[in-house]
Amino acid sequence: MNTSKKLSFIKWNNAVLISSIKKINLNIILIMVLDIAFYCSSALILFFWLKGIEAKTKSITLPTPNDVIALGYERALEVLSEAKAFFFLLIFSAVIVLLALIFLASIMKAIIWAKTTNTKLSFSLISRFLVLNLIWTTFWTAIFLFILIFVKPELVQMLIIIAIILWIYLTNTLYSIFMKEQKFNSVISTIKLNATKIHLFLLPYALIFLTLFVIASLGRLTRLDALSFFVTTKLADFVGLDYSFGLTKNLTILIIALLSIFVNPLFLLSAALIRYYTSNLVLEIEKR
């Protein structure tokens, strides 16, 4: 790439950024409110689910191998039956919770992205967005499960991180394209666009990740991250979840840590701005 082409590419990126900023209006306040409502509602659903699982776990006492012999054949079968019932309850409830989160995300995110892209809201839009999310989430859930089950343990962490980056990269494009076309073949258009014009996404996404790094640093400097963490722990206390020990301890702490990031005012603002930028970026890249 010669100097003139480099300058032209930089000017194009600057023009995309400036036009994205011009599209920002008072809807950004509503977008931030909806974001925090979505994250808090999702956390509450997970907290109540974990509380139920925690209570069920405490009601089941699994015997040691030596105790099984002392229990006798019939009682051992009863204990085995209780353990199997708990396992199936865990799987079934997890699926129900996942569907509830997809349903919630489809409504909230449909409104958020419609406001971001200035798309007219309708029942048809939200319904189609729900189906799209079901397909998209099922696909990525299958990928994450495949990595966790079939990949060597030493490679799991690296592949999970790569999968998360790809998911974020493709999802922003998918939602931007879907809001314009409102068709399910937006998935195909997304994969094609991101694969064939990845070079046009590299610089913008590098700037986005740099921005997120700066935001994270500001969060630590201003103590907003500590405040967010305090608020999320109070939310867990409100539910009455005991996350000091037990089966759900690590998962609960992970949810609290993630929620404290997502409800941070600086993160909410940057996420809203990034949506304006990426939605405009995708539309401009489609034209090239």
C-alpha cells in the first residue's frame, strides 16, 4: 500500500468516526439505562437460579463409599435416584434460564440496537430478533461446549478467549446488518463481510480495544470499579444468596465480577458509543 492509499484509508476511517459521532443523540441515555436494566435483570435471574440450586444441594446428602455399603441395597438405590433427579433438574433448569436470558436479551437488545441505528421498532422486528438470537446463541453455545468437552485442558483457556473475541467481532456486525435488512440471511452476510473485508475492520477494532483498556484504567483510577463491585454484591445480598461456600460459590463470584464491569458508568457509556461507531462502520464497509 503506497503513501497516498494509506492516507486515503486513514481519512476514510476518520470520516466514519466523525459521521458516527454526529449520529449520537439523546437516545444514548435511554440506551445506557436499558443496558444497565438488562445486566441487572440477567444477574437477578442467575442469582435466583443459583439460590434454588444451592438450597437443593443442601437438602441432598451424598454418602461416602463406606456409607453406601452400610445403607443397604434399597437405600443406595434411593440415593442414586435422588442424585440422578438432581442432575436432570440442574440441566433442565439451566436450559430454562438460558432461554429466559435469550428472551430478555432479544427484547432489550432489539430496542437498544434499534435506537442506535435509528430503526423503527415493531413487533415483527423484535420477533425476528428473538429467532435470530436463538439461532446465534445456540451456535456459539455449541462451540463453547465443544471446546470445554473435547479440547485438551491446556488449550481450553486460549481457545475460549479466541472464541469470545470472534463472537464479539461477528455479533456487532450481525446486529448492524440485521437492523438494516431484518432478514435471517444476515448471518451469511455477516460471515462473508467479516471474512472478505477483515482488513478494513482491523484498525477500527484495534482502536476499540485500546479505548476499552483506557476505560478500564480510568475505572480503577476513579474507583468506579470498586463502587460497581460494591453495588453488585449488595444485589446478591438482596436475593439472599450465600456465596461464601458451596457448589455455586465460584459461579456466583464470576457473575458478580462480570456484572460489576458491565454496570460501571464508564463501561456503559463506552459500550453505547462503540455501538454507534460499529453500526456505522459496518454500513460504510458494505459500500466499499
